[in-house]
Amino acid sequence: MVPIIDFNSSTVEKQMEEAYTTCGFAVFTNVYDSWLSEFSDWQQLMEEFFKQKNEIKIKYSYSGVEDNIGFSRFEEERLTPNKPGDLKESFNWVSPDRMKEQFWPTEIPEFKPLAQKILRIAQLLSLDFLYKFENILSLPKGSLVEQHIDAASTIRIIKYPSHNDEIIQGQLRGNEHTDYGSITLLWRFDDVSGLQVFDREKDGWFDVPIVENSIVLNIGDMFQRWSNDKFKSTPHRVVNADLNRTRYSMPYFVDAGRDVIISNLTNEADKYPPISAYAYLKWRLAQSYNDQSYVQNEEVNNEGAQHLPNY
């Protein structure tokens, strides 16, 4: 089961260690109460963007894995590469120093400034979580945070439209996958169910509880590797529940800086060789988007699936 943790609890780090060494997921309350009005305004702008005609949205089409920004069409992304495209559309943006101006939708003047503010809030919250992971791992204060300051982190809004047409066998709103980076913070903007986590011990799928004004945080493959398998990157998916209702969410994918080398943070014997964070992320993204323009790094070509954690 996915635990619900009060972020202000005096035992929050103990609860986090238990959650992330087992199921790899937790739901946090009392995390962003100071910014509820900003997120309410953002939900309205997010919905307004997705209501734009397709000929408008495709002006901001996905850039490719090098920049990882822009709009992805319905069924364009495949979270499981050998499965049909996912029943969703999305829009990615990044920090101002990496975001390209031509990808901001000019049809909604308020979109860019509020999107940038939402990203800054997500960044601040992610640092709070990373500080707690430092304590759990007994790392020097600020050492893990520093590795994420010059980061390639990406934030995304996702619309899972209501869907009454025929569905291809194996097609889901979001097929089974693990996240690629360090940690993911997820906001859900409604009570539409669908997010599920795989429990390895019980060999089954379980719903992630919906709690108003909460954040779901899960471990990514890179952090499992970085922690030498102490923390667990868990398969999850979005199933076709309530297909007659539209579902919205917003994940913030927290990644290490592009020049960071991912190597064992623990005192245990190394399970993986060091790897460049950026090369690894580009390789994983190229699989999801079937980006043929991406020429894989020799380091990745030589090792292939060895870069994935041991599940």
C-alpha cells in the first residue's frame, strides 16, 4: 500500500525511509498550502491550453529529446516502447535558461509567467525533499541538493481526455513504466482515479490514494541506481478508469545536473558503474518518443539495458 505522510510530521524522514526502501511511492499532505491559489489559477490556464485547436497546439510541437520541451500529441508518447501510444496529450517546459521562447503559447498571455512561477515553486519543494533524502542517506548537508541545482529537470502538464472510441489492445492512458531521473513530484487536479503502483511482494497493482491538495512523490531509476538500490524505483501506470471523464495531472521530473556523474552514494559495494546523468536521460527519452534523430552515446550503446536498476 502507498502510505500517506504529513510533511510536517516530526517523523517524516523515518516514514520516508520506510516508504522508499519498500514501495517507492508516498502521498504527502501539508506540502504546498501557501500556494494553493496559484495552483488553482494554474489549473484554469492548463485546461485553457488543452482546449485550443490542434492546429494551434502543434505550433508548439515536441522539440525532441535534446531539449525535451513542447506539446506532445494524443498517442504520441509510448511509456512502454513496445505498446501502443498512450491515451494522453502533454506539454513540457523547463527553467528559463533552457526554455526556448518559440515554445510558449502566445494565444494565452498569462500562460508563460504563471508556468514559470509554478516551476519555481516545484523547484523549491523538490529541494526540501532532497534535503530529507540527504539526512536519510547520512550525506553532508547540501551535497545532494548541489547536484540538482544546474539540473535538466522538466515539468509537464498532462491531459487524459475522455475517450469513447475503440481502444487498441494493450493501450492505456499511461502504460507501465518507471520514471527516469532522481525523484518525481506529482500534482493531481481532480478526483479521477487511474494511477496504480506495482507491489512486487504481492505481485499485483494497487491504486494510489487520492488526497486533496497532496503531492505524490516517487523514486526514479537514476536515484535507485545512485542509492545502490536502497531506494526503489517502482513500476506504475495510469489505467483506463473513468474513461468518460477527463483527467489532469502535473509531474515535475527532478533530474541531476547534466554534468553530474551518477555513482554509489552509500558505503555498500558498488552495484553499477558510474554514468553521466544527461546521457542516461536522453537515452531513456529517445525510447519513449521513438526519436530517431537522437544518436546514442557510446557509453549507453555499449551497456544498453545494464543502465536500468535491478527490479
